[in-house]
Amino acid sequence: MLTLISTLLSFGMGGLPKLLEFFQDKSDKKHELELAQLQMQQQLAMAQQGYQSQERVEEIRTDQVAMTTQVQEREALYAHDIAIGQGASLWVINARAMVRPSITYGMFLLLVFVDVFGFWYAWHTEVPFDTALNQLWDDDSKQIFASVIAFWFGTQSFKK
């Protein structure tokens, strides 16, 4: 039961950024809808006064503002990443980027080492296979392994 709960919790934590993005997207769409309504009112007022060509100019201007905003956002993200690493050596920057993957690889290698050594020990001491398997692959091992796998693969599936 704890394996299932920890797996679901890890999978959910991988999807937390997407959940937050969903609420942000909902708010953005509400704002865009309000802007579209205001634009429609403006276009109707301009059409009544005979300014049809102004509509296309406003559309181009709106597209330019949207593109500029996207560029500024991307530049701000890059500037933030650069600011974090300023003054640090390349080794420190690379080490910082390898923290989570290293922990994952370490947990997997530890699991493999313990299981292989435990199986070898059980084989040489003639412990029955089912008893050895229950000792090597216990509930705690299942929970840890399921949490790591669910977090990494859950994160990847939510990013797509």
C-alpha cells in the first residue's frame, strides 16, 4: 500500500509544475478574452466612424507586442540562469546540474549492488530462492525504487 501511495505521490510531484501552469494558463486565457472583447468594441466603434484600415494596423501591433513579450521572457530566463552561475567555475556549474541525476544513478547502483550481493550470498549459503527474494526485494525497496522511477518518468511525461 505504501508503495502505491509513494509512487502516486512521486508521479504527482513530477506533474506539479504542469498543474501550476494549468492555473496560470486559465488566468491568461481569461485576460485574453477580456482583451478580445475590448478589441471587438474598439473595432465596432472604428467601423462606425469609417476607420476600417486601422483594424489591420492594430492587429499587426498586437502581434508585435506578443512577440516582443515572448522574446523578453526568454531573455529573462537566460539572464536568470547566467546570474545563478556567475562567479562559479565550470566545474561547479556542471556539478550543480548533476545533483538529481547523480542521486538517481546512485540509488539505482546501490539497489543493484545490494540485490546482486544478496543473491550471491543467498546462493552460497543455500537459502531458498523465495526467502532470499522476499528479503532482497522488500516493501521499502519497492517504495524507493517506485518513487524514483515515477518521479523521473512522470516528470518527462508531463513535460510533453
